[in-house]
Amino acid sequence: MRRRTVLGSATTAAAALLGPLTVPASGRAPSARASGAGSGAGQAGQPHASYWFPDALPSGSPGEGVVWRSLKDWRPEEDADLPFNRASVPLARRFTPVAANTSARSGQARISALVAFDHTAGNPAQGGGSADYYALTQWAYLDELVFWGGSAGEGLILAPNAPVVDAAHRNGVPVLGTVFLPPVGHGGTLRWTRDLVQRDASGGYPLADRLAQVAVAHGFDGWFVNAETEGGDAALAGHMHGFLRRMRALCDRHGLRLTWYDALTREGEVGWQGALNEANRDFFHDARGKVSDAMFLDFRWTPDSLASSGRFAEDLGRDRYALQAGVDVEQDGWNTDVDWDALVPTGKPHTVSYGFYRPEWTLTHLGEKERTPERFHAADDRFWTGTSLDPALPGRPGGGWRAPAAVVADRSTIDAVPFATTFNTGHGLRWYEEGRATSDAQWNHLGLQDRLPARRWALTTTGTRPEVSFDFADAWHGGSSLLAAGRLDAPVTIELYSTRLPVGPHTTVSLTHRAAEGSADVSVELAVALAEPDRPGAPVPFTYLPAGTARPDGAGWVTATVRLGPHLPAPGKHTVRTLGVRITPVDGPTGAPAPATSWRLGALAVRDGHQAPDAPPRALRVTDAAPDGDGTSALRLAWQPAPGRVRHYALHRVLPDGTRRFLGATCQHAFFVPGLSPEQGEKAARFTLHTVGELYTHSSSSASTSHLW
């Protein structure tokens, strides 16, 4: 494997994240030591993900849009952006179904990902107004996500924003913030390392405590610590070790994780090992036991260094798969030259785990005119599944790109009823509600993302395979639907979800679907399996239940409801293990071949008997307002949450003619709305807020408020 410089001696990739080290002409002068709101534009400004320096701030002035703030000065009760940044979805438990192929394994290598969703100061707390966004959906193959960032010009410590955490947690993936101490060549200074590991009068490490407080207050899962500032000594390394020891105690107390990057050595120098060895072992495991939960090994690893690292970890009493070998895909994506046999050999146990550096290449490598949601997801599916686009056939294990679907078994969190999905990927060209576009504006908000099919795309047919994809031209709810298109000549089964859903005599499954204009009529069946395959790669034992026929006759979206009770083998407890659909083109009345099929699935929902109505939120109010440029205003709103299970909240503006305009949705209990102006001479803007439940039903009543112009 060729030597990597990313995060290494040249730190080329990290440099791309660095903010300006000097002030542009339009830059604002900094306030003294900002520690609260992250917008940098007053209390009514756009909230962003939180970022800080450990203590001392840089000299000079920050760049435009950047606010320099000190973590040492941060207090949650003073942080006006915290309600927008606090994740609301707890980390879901996962299970591992029988693998889709014979090469994917469970209990061995795990995959992490270091992802820069934007530059450090550029991560909005609640999504944005463009569909051009890295809407990661391949959570089933991930075990850890690092919200990557940090720069000498913006801030060194970056907390994940709520949308990313909520989407990851819904799929059982923990999310870590980043502590990045950059090389001197990119603005780093040992002052910041010393600030981080400073001790108080009692001998404690106050910034370790503050980092744990940040993670708990924001609702994410821990920290990735990357110390790369040169010039230290053994004494400073000792303080770093003590700091990590304190972090370990806090992580154990609060259920947090700590991952250490292989850069600093026990002598205090930056010396990337590409291995776990005596030079860096104390930051992973010392005489007292575990220090960090995982170590990310620098990209300069070799087959020998990985093998010795795995043995060393086991000699320490640790799991070799707590070591993550770096795989840099930022520049070349699936064309990256990786010695897969050294990392995850096919004929013997995996050596260690691995971590992708910057897999958002699947978006960033696309040209400006190609960066559509459809093209991004096509590239992302290929990256994670392989060129076959079928995890049952992920490609030859011995050559080329070894897609994650060929290496690790996928996981699922779908184990409780009710369960519903609208195949919403977390971004879109419009916003849809009950099949109607209620906003024509582009958007992104990963917190609104559904749990999506993990196996892209597991199809069974004796005929021509259709192209299956997420579609953004039409949707039932959110921004996307599932589209199957092609000239079909036989039934096609699309495996959708691995589940552990308890079902009984009153359980129903509903499908909302439609055939596009000009499509063949499509016979639709629900595919249900109460048992798993008897071995990896074996077919799923589906039973097929009629769900109607979709006709392109102007009927639009139709919902078919299937009762499972009559089809269960006997009274008692049963568990649905797999859900899917089977579609069959219907010949015309003359028996002529059917035209091409274009069929969309907009929603799938599993419920058990009557579901209680969704309760509305309460006490909607405007908490702040400010001019937003061009004669418009920006508002911050907050409310008291509804009791019970809530999928998200939907905010609408009520226009003078009584119609409603969709403004946005969020899982949080606060929302920021920019660009508002009076409509049709109104004296006050009126707003309503509904609860959207797990089954995508709206509360029958809403909270409301108004804002005087």
C-alpha cells in the first residue's frame, strides 16, 4: 500500500478543512471569548454545529462566518444554539440477520468512517436549502461515524450536528465528535495541546470533563482524538495519557466512546506508526487496562504491521478488531489501491477492522452538473455494494474494489411495531405530504431520513432485472420514493428489510404505491418471511400476499392494506424476519407484451391493531427575530414536545387565504426559519406545528403562534 500523507506528515487532506488563517477584507472583528451560540450572527441567526478551541484563541481575527470560542468557557445553559443541536433519537439496538452472501462476516472486521459533511464552521444545525448534500444511507455496514473537522482558522473541536446523529442513531451507529490538534505547518501550536491537557488545582483535567459534558448535552456518543502537533516531549505525552485516562473514566460513567488516532508517541513526538506497538500502546491500553475503545491506525500500515498489531492487541487482552486500519478514499474512491488481503483476507480470519477516510467522495467526485441526488445515490450504492449493485453478488473477493457488502454482514434495527418508512433519504428536490408537493424548494435534513433498505438491491427474478433506485421526481412523504423501472418479462422480488417484528392476528401491512404514466399495469404482492435462510446467500423463504394492481390510469397513489393474521401458520407468537415486494407486469387485453414498467413504492407501514392518535406539541412561540437581509426576517421558534413517540414535527405557515405553506420539519424542539416577509399585506405571520407520528400520521390538532410585522 502506498504511503498516505492524509493526517500524516503532510496532512494534505486535513489542510482542505482548514479555515482562513488571516482575515479577509469583509471579516468581522472577534468578540472577546465567545462560548455560547454558534451562529455568529446574533441570537436569531442560523444555528450551526458547535466548535471550539480548547482555551486560548488565535491571534488576529476570524474569517467571515467564523466565531472563535473557548471550550473552557462553554456552559450548556448559556448556549443559545444547543436546542437546535441536541439530538433526539436514542442509539438503537442492532441485530445481524443471516448474511446475503457467503463472504460477508459478522464478529470480525468492523468499519468506521471519517466524514466531513462541511468545513468546521459550515455545518448547519438543522439541514439546509440544497439537495446537494452527502446524505449517507449505508448505515447497515458501519459501526462508528466520526463527524470529521477541526482547523486552526475556525476551531479544533467539532461536535456533530443533530441531523447526522439522529439518522445514525436510528440505525444503531454511534457518532463521535472530533478533537484535532493540527500540524505546525497548518497552523497548529503546542499551546493548544497544552490547553487541552491542562490540570486544575485538584489535579484533574477540566477539559476532559467539559468534553464529556458536551457529548451528553448534545446527545452524541464520544470523541475521536487526533493529536498531530509536533514538538512535544515525554512530559507532554504523559499529560495526554492522563487526560485520556480521565476521558476513559468519564466515558465509562456516561456510556461514551473514545477513539485515538495513531500519531503521537509516548515520547511526545508525532510519529505515525501505522501500527499498534510500544511507541503508542499507552494511548490504547496501559497497565491499568483499556484507555481508548479503538485506535485508528495511520494509512502507512503494511501487511506485517497489521498482523503484528492484531497479535499485540490480543496479547494485551483486547479485541484485535478494536484496531481500525485507515483506508483513504478521498481522492480515488473505489479506484483506491488497497491491499485487501492484508486487511480482510478471504481464506482466513480478518486481520483488523478498517476505517474509511472521507467516503463522501461518492458525492464530491461528481462534476457540478452531475451532483444530483440520483447520481449521488447511484455512486454511493456502487461504493458500498459493488458493481453488481446486488449484495448477494458483491463481486469477486480477490480483485479490484472489495465493497463493504462483500466483507461485513449488514445489521438492522427494525425490531418493533409500529414500523413505517417513506423511503426518504434525508434530502430532496421538493417536499411531499400525502403525495402532494407542499414545497418546491430543495432541502436536506438527515434527521428526517427513514430507515432504508440495507441490501441495495437484492432482487430475485428469472427474467430481466429492473433498475431499482431512490427516485426524487415523485414521493408520498418527504423527498423520495423507491422506483423500479425496466422492461420486465417475469415477476421480480425486491427484498427490502431484515426485521424482527413481532406480529399477531391483528397485524397489518400497508403499501402506498403507483404506476407512472405510460407504465405497464403492475400486479403487486407483499413478500413476507417468518424464517431466515438456512445459510448465508441462500434464498429468503418468502410467502406472497396480494396487494392489488397499480394502473397508470390517473388514480395516483393508492394504499393497499394486507392483514397478516389469516396467513400466520397457527395461533401464538410469530416474528417477521424479512419484508419485501413482488411486482409482475400485466399483459394488455390482447395478450400483447406489456410496455416497460415504471412503478414507485412511496410508503410501507406495519401496525398492530388500533394506534392511539398522535398528541400535538404545546406552547409554540417565537424566541427571537432579526433582519435577514433584503427586507426579510429570520425567526427562531421553540415549543414543548408532544408526549409519546414522535417521528418529527412539521412547521407550516398559514397564508391570508387560508392555505398552508410547508416551512420545514425537525426532530428537535426548536426550529430556525430564514427569509420571511409579509404575504398579501398581512399584519402578522401565522404558524402551525403538527406532530408527525411513527406511522406518518399528523396530530389532529396543532400548536400555533404568530409574529407581528
